Amino acid sequence: MNRIIVERDLGGLWTAWFSETPEDIQIGRSQGEAVRRLLYRTRDRREPARDIVIDSSACHDGHLEFIVYTSAKPSECPDCGGSGSYVGLNIIEECQTCSGTGAVMSK
């Protein structure tokens, strides 16, 4: 499982890179453009992406993280219903089953 990091720079452009290879970055005017360029430029060097899911627990202002699944397609987490959060009586926390992603790997 790979992770794509996307961040906005001070000029308003977005940069995207794989967490394993931070030296290979791509730049775009939007998050989508930066990610598309990254996937296009690295398509010969890695397994093709079967699905890309945002990791909402790792995102904050100007910083996004995506999980790239290359083998089996993930399905919606049965415990949190895809929200990535566990809501209890007095607490809201990251779902322990899917680690906050909202998706689990199909068996």
C-alpha cells in the first residue's frame, strides 16, 4: 500500500509525491492535477493503482494524504460505515478497524 502526500505551497500551487519517494514530486494548479501528473509520470515504475482513498485523519489545511491500493479494491468499513470515525456516548475517535480511512481490504 502506497501513500500520496499533497501539499499547497506559498504560491498557491499543489505538489504531490509518494511517501516512499519524496524526491519525485509533481506540481499542479489543483490537488487533482498534481496527483494525476504524479500517477502519469510514475506509471512505468510501480504497480497500477486500483483505487485511491483519502485518509481524512491525516488531512489538515493545505495538506492531504491518499492511500493507493494496488492489489484488491477496498470496501466500506463495516464498523464506521465509511466515515472513518467511531462515535461513542462521550467520545469521537478514529475507527480502530480501518484506522480512520473508512475502507477495509476485501478478503
